[in-house]
Amino acid sequence: MRNIKDEERDHHNAYFQEELNSLKVSVVYITSVLEQALKNASGEGSSNQPATFVQTQTTTQLEEMVGE
């Protein structure tokens, strides 16, 4: 039989995992934005066209990176 401490720890761990995954998505998004800015600054990208990013693409990239 599970006690309350175990349930609290499980809840805390689940919350932590959600926050960690959210942070990973944010880091991937920021990295992508910075890479695009560097490409534009160095002339590799088209500086006349604004960079556009879609959250679902970022999430897919994250899932591929972390193997989910």
C-alpha cells in the first residue's frame, strides 16, 4: 500500500518533468531563433525575409532530440 509521502513525491516528480519538458522546448526554440539570426547576420540567410517559427515544429525537434 502506498503512503501519502510516495503520492506527494510522485506528484512532485510529474510536475518537475512537465516543467523540464517545457524548458527544453523553450531552449530549442531560442536556439533556433539565435541560429537563424546568426545566419542572417553572416549573409547565409535572406536578411530581407523575417524568420518565422512554428511551435509544433519546435516540439517535434525537441521530441527527436530527447527521443520521446
